[in-house]
Amino acid sequence: MPRFHGHGMVSRSSGCLMALVLGLHAATFVGVGRLFTEEQRAPKRNLHAVDVEAEPEVDTQALLTGERYIASNRFMVREGAEAAFEQRWAKRKSSLLTLPGFRWFSLMRRLPNDQQSFPDEYSYVSFTIWETKKDFTFWRKGPAFKEAHGGGGILDFVGMVMSSFMTSKGPPKPSFWRGLLPLKSAEQRDRLVSGPGGRPEAEGEELLEPEVFVATTRFNVLDQSKTEFEQLWNEQKDKLQDAAGFRFSQLLRRDQAPDDNCNYLSVTVWDDRAAYDQSEKAILPPGDMLLQPAQDILYEGKLVLESEAGP
């Protein structure tokens, strides 16, 4: 085949790749702006009472007030690419500590469990706690967001996209939550400040050492039981405050229509797995509050970054 034919094929392939990259550049995290709270997303319906049975209404005035705002991304990382994925976070630029309302960050790796089937393939989660939703929106619309996602230039973004293609199976999936009942350890804890970009020596060949242990429990609570569920959690939240190795906990209420049958998530953060194993476990809600059984999912927390105020 003549060489100029091959050159044309390369040019067309390069053009397609660049078009794809440009499209991704324009679309990156657009979904963040398109996700709404449950109230905003619910479509207006004009159905007669004889058509369907009326859905139970939730008294939003009786629900607890959110005291934090949590933005999270879920990642499907390719098997064998975990160390390279962590390296990208260990070296990425970040100015989280300089931003108003930032409280806490961790990149969390889901721990394998041969005795448990997971509901999805999201093996990593980025987890950021903000003081308010307004603070999160300020970050998302400002220069710090561009810096964290490849910088403002197209070449920086191309590098990020190519790295993502090598380590992840598809784009990340965002989730947003209202943080309820934040509780910190009664004991003064050492502040963790590695964070994104805090391990530039990472070579991408070995997994990063965990800095905390994170225990979560997923709940799918019936609409008519949400108030009772939150009050049950409120009554027992202080039990962990004096536990050895306990760092903090929050109950999270979904701030978007769930895409994974999970509208509440309990999160407790510990120094290590041993501290969690020795702790008193929370009393789970009665089964008649839930659409399906609760599920525990455990993580290693890495690249933890804490503000002076803490979570």
C-alpha cells in the first residue's frame, strides 16, 4: 500500500481521536450540572386518583437539616490498573485546602469480599465533604475544578483523558448527598494532609498505603419511613464518640434521584481495620423501614486531606 494512503488513515484516526477528546472536554462532568435534588427531578404528573394509587408523601419539614454537603464520584477501574489509577490522584494538582467550605477528602478503594456480591463495578470512590452545597458549586464553577481535571489547556486535558482510558472502564458516575448528624471523635486526632497531589513520589507500580479505614452501610428506605429512620440514627449517633480509633461519622441522605437503590448511606471513618472490628456496631433499622436489606461495604481511605475544622 502506498505510504500516503497510510498517512491518510493515521490522519483520519488522529482526527477522530481529537474529535472524541474535544467532545469529552465539553462534556466532562456536565452531568454534575444536570443532576437535581429529588424534589427538582421529580416529574410533574396530572393523574387522576382512579388511575394510580397515591404515593406516600414525605414531610420534608420533619427530616433533619443537612449540615454538610458531600460530592462523590464512583470509578470502575480496570483490573491490574489500580496502582496506576492511584498514582494519577497522588500526582494531580489540587487547591482544595484554599477553598471556602472544604472539610475533608479521601480516595477510597473498595475492599474485595469473597463472601459478598457487590451491587456494581465501582471499585474506587472519591469522597469530598463540603460545608454547604454553595461551597461545592463555587468549586465546580471555578478555576480549581479545571485544575483538578487536567488544567485549562486542551493538551493537559488530552493527557488526563488518555490516562483515564488506560485505567478506567468508562467515565465516573457522580453522586451527591446531604450530610446529617456529623460526629467527631472526643479525642484530638492527628490531622491528615496528604491529599490529591500529596504523594508525587508514587510510581504507579504498588498500591498506596491506606491512611484510614472507612465503613459504609447502604440503605434503601421507604419514603414513609425516612423521618423515623433519621430519628433512629439520631438516637444512637453518640455511641461511637469515645470509641478507640474512631475519627468521625455522618449519615448521608441522597440529594438526587438514586441510580443504585441507595437513598441513605452511613459512613464511619476509623484509624484502621482493627479499630473498626473492635467497635460497637450500630443498631440497624427494622426491616419494615427498608425496601431491601442493608448492605455493608468497606473501603481503604487514601490521600486523605482534612481542613483545620475537620469533617
